[in-house]
Amino acid sequence: MQNTWKCVMTMAMAIAIATGSPRRAAADPVDTARWVTSGSYFTEGGKDFFSFVSATFEFDETSGATPAKTFARSCNPCVAGDTVNMSFRNPPFDANNVYAQTELGSGHGHGLTDPDAALDFRGNLKFLATPVVFPDLTAPTLTIATPFSFRGFLIWGGYGRFRGLGTATQSFVRDDHAYRAIGAPTYTFNAVTPEPSSLLLLGTGLVAIGRRLRPRKS
């Protein structure tokens, strides 16, 4: 029994080393963000329009605010070989005030047990898109798509942090020898399942090891 216990502890130490220091893992903050599993975000005429949806909440912004918005798109017009970057932050990124908030318009929604109601939104939204090299084409129009990850903080009477994954798309029209962007990108959310905690996986693995090595009683 003593040898079995030593074996379990040795394997546990090996797993802890491979997955990182237990002390460091315990100090990591718990991610309480709500995952957006469908919906979209886009701007039109400088106004926001978004829908953040999952099985437990839905927020629809239908009357957007018009603060200044900055997209990271690095070419417009674009030619073959240019970089298209659809990353976006509202409000625009400020290195001295990374938690800045802005008016995000009004709409309606509910979250968890909150009743459906008319709401005014504030907060900050960040879409980090994978940059794309503009292709060498001669088509009259084209649409470029690329993955994005989303983080946001929303205040609507309640408040909460949100995360999501999806696809950003941008349409272009040919203008002489280059392509001009049509409006701003659209961000469409995909269904995702958050990964389980690595600490939980470690605990489950140790339980399995303990049961495997526990001596059988006659």
C-alpha cells in the first residue's frame, strides 16, 4: 500500500510539472465571462448594431450610438500583397486607459434571470481578427473572411464580461487597379464550448490513477 501511494504521488508531481505550478494555477483569476454563441456585430453610418446571444441571455442593440470608431484595417484601397486587418476596439484603444467605456446605444434583452426589458448599453468591445494578405484577383467584387476572438464588458443595468469566437468578413469592390472597402467589417459569432478547467482535468486524472492502483480486497 505504501509503494502504491508513492507511485500515485510521483505521477501527480509529474503531471503538475507538465501542466504548470499548482501555486501559480491557484493564483490565476477565474474567468466568469459569458460566452456568446450566436449573433453578430456591425456598424452602419457610424452606429453600432449588435446581437449577443446564448442559451441563457440575449442582448440586441437596435439604436446605435455614434462615438468615433477605429478599425485596424491597414489598407483602403487595397492591392495584392497588402495586409487587411479587421481587428477593432470600441472605444478606440488607449494605452493609458485600457478599461475605457463608451455609449453603445439602446435596445432590449435579458440575462440569466433578468426579465426582458428596454435597455441602454455602455461598455467596451474588442475584436481581435487574424490579419489576411490581400489576394491577387481581377474580380469586380470579393469578400474576405478571417477568424476573430471577442472580449467585451457590457453594462445594461446589470453588468457582465463576454467572450466569443467567430468570423469577420469585409466586402470590397474593384476600383481601377485596386479594391475599395464597402463599409465596415461584420463580425458573426460561432457556437463554442468553453474548455474545462485544467485543474479539474488534473483532479479527474488523479482519481482515475488512484482507482487503478488501489489494491483489490479479497
